Amino acid sequence: MAAMQRKKKPKNQSAEAQFNYNLNSHSKSKDLRSALSLYDSSAAGETAVRLSQHHFNTLLYLCSISLADPSVKDLALEHGFRIYDHMVASGIKPNEASITSVARLAAAKGDGGYAFDLVKNLIAEKSLPRLRTYDPALFCFCEKLEADRAFEVEEHMGSNGVVLEEAELAALLKVSSETGKQQKVYEYLQKLRKAVRCVRQETADVIRDWFDRFDCDGVELDVGLIRDAIARNGGGWHGLGWTGEGKWAVERGRVGVDGKCLCCGEQLACADIAEEEIEIFARSITGLALDREVKANFSEFQDWLEKNGHYEAIIDAANVGLYQQNFSEGGFSIFQVVKFRHGKQLDAVVKELYNRNGKKWPLIVLHNKRVRALLENASNRKFIEEWKENGALYTTPHGSNDDWYWLYAAVKLRCLLVTNDEMRDHIFELLGSSFFIKWKERHQVKYTFAKGTLKLQMPAPFSVVIQESEKGSWHVPIAGSDTEESAQTWLCITRTSSADKTPKESMTMEASENGHENCCKSHHASDISDSKTTAITGKRKERSPSHS
């Protein structure tokens, strides 16, 4: 009974507990006036409460979020700086949250320089800034068209490991555009291409405004140089600067299921990761594998692959063999659950790839314990023997994880990987490898056995990313509610005087829509089933077969 009475008497709380309770209540309700009144009573010595970092941060945050309310904006600015000065004078060290709030106040007054100095002082005090800490200074400089100061902030962010997102890049793109800095616009378009897949409508408007006003001719480059750069970069961009002549034409349109722009007729690329990124990726896999595998075993595989690197496709054989099997029973089978004309599902995938790829055998990666299990069945032995005779089977040794083997082979050889494995474990292991998702989209082949018929789902014929062609044109996908790639809206940006202009460049939006509907009536290029006429390859260029 006494305990219940104590709960009903908040007046019995200490002054500090009562202060905390009231401040938190005002913070939750975003009641700036009441919070400031509470602060003023404490600052005047009317309460026996010593303000802590948490108290100051709560007050500063309330001031910063109240800037959007015209009725209290001036009050927030006036008290915000006074509270910050009180905090410093009290010997309480501001942290990143404190600085972020004050930087927002400074930016609201148009003082980007002070907001930037706050970030520099934070770093001098050995504290790490975040993206939100830099944003007030960056956006303030961009809005005031102080382009060089905005570029300085961006450089400072990079030196401290802070990665820009779309909002920051769009602001830098806009200030570069409005101050006529064409090389900076090009630079930020490339950074935007790396940072996002599809741009928001606001960013698309910034891009369109630039091309509507930009009428300067680009540099004349050898087409071979451009093509080499595109190949080196993995496709979809060259990064050599503005090219082409004449005024830009900007249209909104669609891209057909085959990857052709329905406005200009240009073929979009299936973008891969760059050569440099592939080497980094392969080294990352090697490092992780050697930490977890018997080094001699994995090194032996690497040596073998160097001598036998002619494969165009790798098969995660365990994944195929376990397709639709009952895992509770631990079963592994090369037999499909439903009988079909190929007989055995693993061999069916092997033969499908073999026939599609010019009679070239894929590489089957399978753990030795599973190979032994298959050999126990006499009907399977002929397949194992056939694969071995043709150099199509690599058996991973006892104690190994075959995932590292098939993943390394697919990355190192730049070829296709047949697996339904989402490789989420690998993604977590390879944190920092932002190109892993892009690599999967370009190289992973998924499969099904629908009603006993094998169907391979090949990588899409083009990538939904910002693209720069060898002609100098640009295609920019705009984020929206459409999930189908064929329904994606794009900005098509071309030079009107391009020597390679095709009749399709003058198509109206209505004609583009009609063309899109016609394309949708055909089968998607990435869905391949029974036809044996389509060759497949995940490689960028042909390799000369190596002999084992």
C-alpha cells in the first residue's frame, strides 16, 4: 500500500528527477517553449539541478528541429546559441549530436562557415563526424551558390571517411550546374552513378535542367579509346569526359525488354564491376578462404584453375543436387523429383550449358563426400566418369567448404555461376564489397525444374543504372513504383546533331509507349528454357581454352 502511495506522489521525487521527467516530456511533445522555460529556471538558479550533456543535447535538438516552424524559429535560434555557449562555459564537452544541432542552427542563419568550423573543431577533439554533421554546412553553401566552399566540404568528408548519398550529390550537382562548372557536373554525375541505381524525381529534375542549358561541345576522342575504357570499367560508362557535338535533347521514355531505348534506339549495357574491382573481389575471397580452409587445399585449387581457366560457366553442384529435396532426411540426388527427359537434374544442367555454349563443358564443383555418395548408385557412375574424362568436375577435399571454390572460380574467370544460393553469408563476410550485388546480377544464373523441365534464368540483358554510352549519350533511370524493368521510366539524353542519330530518336512518347507494349508481347530475353540455339557467356571477352 505504501509503495502505491509513493508512485502517486511525483512531488516526492528529487529536483533532478523531476527536471529530467519534465524535459523528456517536453522533448517527446516537441514543446520548445516549455522546455526553454524549464531551462531558464535552471539557468537562473531556481532549481538545484546541474545540467548534464544529455540535458544540453536535448535542448539543442529541440531548438534544431523547431527551425521548420516559423512561429518559433527565431526563439530557437536565439536560445540555441545561448544554450550552446552555456554548455561550453560549463566545461561540458560537446559531442557529435551537440555539434550537429548547432550546425543546423548556424545553417539556418545562413552561416555555412560557422557550421563547417564546428565540424572541424569536433575532429580536432578526436570525435568522428557523421554525414548528418556535415549536411548543414554542405547544403548551406550549395543553396547560397558558394560552389567552391561546397566542394571543400565534400573533400573534407571524403578525407574523414564520410560517404555521400543521393541528397548530397544532387545538391552538389545542382550548385555545379547553376554556377556553370561543367566538369564538376560530369564528376558528380559519375559519383551519382556509383552511389544509386535509380534517382529520385527531384534529382532527375536537376539533371534535366543541366542538359537543357548545357550546349558546349565535348572533346573528340578516338572511339577505340572510349571502347577500351568502357570494357575496363565493366560496361555502361567510360568516364573520359563530355563527348559529342550539338545541343542536348532530353526525353522521358522507356527501355524495351531487350535493353533498347524506345526513345533513341540505343542498346543499354549489362554493367559489370570494373576489372580493378574484380581483382579486389578475388583477393578478398582468397583471404577469407585461406583463413577458413586448409591453405594447401585452396592454394592447390587456385593453381589448378590457372592452368584450366577456359570455363564459361561454374555449377554449384550441391545446390542443384539438393533442389527440392527433403533436407530433414539429408538427401542429395541428381534425380529430379518429377521425372523428365534428361533423367538427372544435375546432369541436365550440365548438358544444357554444354549445348548452349558451343559444346564447352562447364565446371562442376562438388564436395568429395557427395561424389562418393553418387558413386554408390551404379546409374550415376557414367555421369561422374563422363564429367571427369572431360575435365568438367572438380572435387573439393575433406573438411573444405565448396562455396569458396565455386565463388572464387566464377569471379576469377569472369564467368557465369549457376546456383539458387542467395549467398547472404558471403555478403556478410564481404562487408565493404559494395560491388558484390552488381556482380551477382551480371553473373548469377538461377534455375527451376517446372513440371520436369529445366529452365535457366539468365542475367538481365541490361542494367537499371545510370549509363553513359560511347556516343556520349546518357540514360538515367527514375525511381518509381514500377517493379518491372520494362515499366521503368528513364531520362534519355542525346546530342541532337549526333552523326549516329537513328530515326528512332524522333519518336514521340506515345510512339514509345506503343513500342514498349509490342516488346512486352515477346518472351523476356533472360528466361531461357528448351531452345538450344542461344549461346551463353558471362565473360567480357573470349578466352583461349587452356589445356589441363
